[in-house]
Amino acid sequence: MAIFAIIKQTAPVDNLASAIRTAFPLAHYDLGDGAWLVAASTTAMELSEKLGITECTNGSAVIVEAASYYGRANPAVWSWIKANWEGTPLG
């Protein structure tokens, strides 16, 4: 399963958080400050369309598919990434 980072941009419409929670109720992780991780078997373009980003229906954002990961964060973030990358999603 692919892991995508979604970084919200300022837009007149801001329903992105709700769209992510609705479309991926068990396959998203809210990093705070307008950033999320989403696990999905899709492309970045398809994800953008599904979340209403392409047409700015729910807001605007940058979507990046992760190829690797590293950094310092809450251990729950690393657990979520590992489980979802391996295809055993954590709700």
C-alpha cells in the first residue's frame, strides 16, 4: 500500500480534513497543522480527485507519495506508517 503525505494550502474552501476523514476513515493519520498521511492503493492524481483537491471542491493541497521515511516524531506515527506500508492498517 502506498503512503501519501498531504499538505494543505490556504484556499477559500477548506473541507479537506472532513474529506480525508470521510474517504479514509481507518487509513489516515492527522499530523496536525494541515498535514496528513493517507494509505491508499491509488496514484497521487487519483487521490487528489477523490478528495476534491483537483477541482478545489474541498480545498487545495500538495500530495506526495512517500518512497522512504525518516525523522523524529511520536512513536505512534512510526507504528502507523509501518503497519500501513506493510498492508496491515491501523485504525
